[in-house]
Amino acid sequence: DGGITQSPKYLFRKEGQNVTLSCEQNLNHDAMYWYRQDPGQGLRLIYYSQIVNDFQKGDIAEGYSVSREKKESFPLTVTSAQKNPTAFYLCASSNGGSYNEQFFGPGTRLTVL
Amino acid sequence: GQQVMQIPQYQHVQEGEDFTTYCNSSTTLSNIQWYKQRPGGHPVFLIQLVKSGEVKKQKRLTFQFGEAKKNSSLHITATQTTDVGTYFCAGGRVTGGFKTIFGAGTRLFVKA
């Protein structure tokens, strides 16, 4: 059963702690993306990776970090430097070129207390 | 930077009424994609338009891409409660940087 998985679905952390969100895909897609969605807002791009061992900053990369050591995995770390980390985080992947449709995971809702 | 503007932000309709959301870019797009996100869910791809003036239909949904490839619309005929959710357009950049930019979305509420 192919798709994108994100875990956990809900995550609570104390202020000042780093937290890593998992994103795994078995679609054999080259490109992977991380988006942040705030209530009533659209999708803002945090980081993206078009190939293994390479990634680029999106529009709101400050306070976040990523790695792409394996094709199927693209974890996102929300660091203590991110001033307002409470949000819904969506991971996506796409095949081939950047214009192809993106397949989204179920998302992780992060709440920082 | 380049943005894709989407209006309206919200739309309340009575079941059976039509609904339209519009997407506008200041620069020419290579393509436009539309996604639907149900409440509490994640965006799901609906369709992609590539050609100038292209029109595509999916049952009660009609998608258009403008002649100048700077705007697009999604029209739903005779809305149903199952149409509830947020509709996003995503435009493909022609030059420079990351290739796809999402609009802020239009949230559709349907009253039975």
C-alpha cells in the first residue's frame, strides 16, 4: 500500500525543546516537501528536496532544519529558535519534475506548551 | 516575491447553489494545480491545467486556466455537503526558485 506517512499525528512539546517530525514515503518519489499550515491559512513552504542529499530553503525556513539521507525519508526538526512553532505540518512528495502533482501525508499537529 | 492570490477567503452557500473560487498571479504561470482539503484532513490533488485557455470538467467541477496563464478558476455547480472543505490553487513558476506556489485557499461551507 503506497503512500506517505507522518508520525505522530499529534505532538506536544515544552517551549525550548527541539522536536523532529517524521515523514516517510514508499512512492519512489525524488522530491519531498515540508509545509506549515496555520488555522485558516494556506500552505507555506519550509524546505524542499529534489534529490537525495540535497535540500533547499523555502519561504519560512528560519528555525527549522531537515536532512535527506535516504530517498524515502525527509525528517523535519523544529528547533527552539522557531518563535511560533505551534502549527499543522504537512509533508508531501512528487515524482519527476517540480510541476508534478504533490501527494500529501496526513500531517502532524504540533503544540508547544 | 511572486505570489498566487486566491479569492474569496471564505464562502458560505446553501446546498444546491453554485460556488466559484478564483486564483490570480502577477506573472505568467507554467501550469495550475487544484487541491481540496477536507476539514481535519490533508490536501488532495484534483487536477492540473497546462494549456492557455484550457477547460477541464470533473462531474460538477469545472476548472479553467486563463488565456494569459495568469489566472484560473474552479466552479462547482449545485454544491453538496460533501463539497465542504478548502480549495487551494497552486501555480507553477516559469523561472527562478522553487517551482510551485500555493494560494491561501478558499474555504467552502455548505448549509443543508
